[in-house]
Amino acid sequence: MKPKVLTFVAYYLPGYKFGGPVRTIANMVEHLGDELDFRIVTRDRDALDTAPYPGIQVDGWNRVGKALVFYASPRTLTLRGVGKLIRQTPHDVLYLNSFFNPHFTILPLLVRRLGLIPRRPCVIAPRGEFSPGALKLKAWKKRPYLWLARALGLYSGLTWQASSDQEAEEIRRALGRVADRIMVAPDLPSLVSAQRLDQRIRTEDGPLRVVFLSRITPMKNLDYALRVLGQVRVPVEFNIYGPVWDGTYWRECERLMQVLPPHIKAEYRGEVPPEDVPEVFLEHDLFFFPTRGENFGHVILESLSVGTPVLISDQTPWTDDGTGACTVWSLEAPLVFVVAIEQMAKLSEEERQRIRFAALAMAKKFIERSDLKERSLQLFREAGSEILGGGST
């Protein structure tokens, strides 16, 4: 019998508006679902939605691909409801996918700390929440909680998953001895990505077509991108995709769009279903993503996997490969981003083709890494003390 991993994540399929974490867990299930039995607890609706998904059993288990998914209603997401759900669900490992989420991390850890559920190994993945950029946002609320959580011992005795060596160091810096057991297991790429590598590469004339595709929040730094484009001296068509999470922040971005010079055309184009993301990237020459912090950045890989080069901040695990496929700069130097965009716009079509193929090669190299799946299995194997050798307890 396959070992059971009870996974708590705020949003899951068919949702997509929360971005990376949804894709992370879906990819893990797709890669590891033959070896592990995933039971996923998530909200009964997508981010920003007020109604449950159509056609699902709310507060019940649903088969979704290789996993069983419990779509929890708001009335279930209480201390008593979460405790009852964990007690009634056989599992070998408890897997949490946030540090600060009140319903999907803090409640499970509270019932665990109070002894209201069976003691099982617990793996927690902060998903980039300890990056410097992330910690600065709402620091007035996060710092007191970090102090309280340490005092209560809420996070003691856990196995911590970092998606990169950089994130492992960020976790150590934020938590000290509380995080005494950190394992690096990179996020797994989408299996679909490998099928996109041979798609048509766009070759058209006209202004440089630049895209921003992500949730619209301060963390993703759209306002920074707009300020950079305000200094670019060549024609650019800038298309913005993604759900608006912060209305006040979006109004500031709209103001910045209105004061762009005439040769910079910026337009908001709404949300993009996951199946349409490759086509959006195919229609653009550059993905500009000056994020304040990503523990992985699935959207970066999606762009590369269809031959669209990326211009990103140094707050992700992705590094500059020197080919132009992945260009990385510090957010402390906005003028360098200006220069990078202007240089991309001035390239010949032959040079752009070379960079597109370099992007494809970079994505292919990452997707074909043979150790990624094994490192994720090792995470659960070591956390569960030979869990993969036995059945449920």
C-alpha cells in the first residue's frame, strides 16, 4: 500500500489564480502520485471567488488526477473542523505549504501542538515566504507572529522543505534553531512543459512585445516594471496579465500606466487560464518579471519552455546563463533593466532567434534533470523514517 501524504494547501485544481503553489502541488502529484498516495485539503473555491467550484463534492473527497482532494467549505476551516478532518484521514506524513497561512498551516499546527491529532511526521514548505522582499511586506504583522510562534514551539520538530540552497539560507536566517532540519528539494516542472519545447517560435517585426504575467500584488512588483518602462527610449508594447489581488496597489499601477511616454503602450489584458499561458508567451519577445521573491518561479520555466526569454530580478533561484535566455539583475539597479530592454529591442532577427533557441535549451535542460523526482521522494522518505517502505499507520 502506498504511503499517504496529507497535504494542506490554500488553493488547488481546478483553481489557478493563486499561481505557483497550485502548480507546485499539481506537478508533485503528477510526478510522485504512483509512489505516494496524496490526500489534499484545500478551499472549495478559487482565490478571489465567492462561490465554490461547480461540479465538486464540498466537504467531501473527490478524485482529481492521481490525488484525492477534500474541498473544504469555510465552516470546516476552524480549529475543531481541521482537527476532526486530520484525525479521520489516515496519513503517514502531514505536508503543509505555507508558513503564515492561518487556515492551512497555523490551524493544523495548533491542533498538533495541543495533542488533538495523532503525532505524525510533518513537512513544511514556506514557498518563498522568507525571502527578504516577502518579509518586508506587512512586517508589522509577521514579526510579532514569528516571536509568538517560537515561544509556543509551534514549528518545532518539523522537516523544512526549501526549493533551493538560497531558500534554505533564508529559512535559517529567519528562524534560527527552530529550523534545524532543512532539506532542499526543488519544485518539479510540469510534465506538459516537455511537450511544448518544439512549438513554433514567433518571428514578427514591430515594437518589442513585452509581457508581465503573474498575480498583481506588491510582491510581484508590477509597479517597478512600469517605472522601468517609463525610462525606456525605444517602442515597446507591454501587456499585463493576471488577477488583481490588491485593489489599492492596482490603482497605483494604473496611474503609472497613464504617465508612460507615448512610445510605451501598456495594456491590462485580464486573467489567463493555465492552458492558455504558453500561447501568451509565444506571442511575446520578452517576459519581464522583477519579482521581490520566488522560491521557484513556475511561470519563468513556462516562458522559457516556449522560447520566450526572461528578464528577472535576482530574487529567484534562476541564474543568468550568459546567453540572453535568462537575464538576471538586482532590483537596486533599475537602469540596468532599462538598458537590457533597449538592447533586446535593437537585436536583429537572427540574434533574437538565437536567444529563443537558447531559452528552449535552458528549459529542456532543467526539465530533463534526472535527480529532481528522487530528491522529492527523499524528502518524504527521510521525514517519515522509512515511510516509503511501509503502509499507513
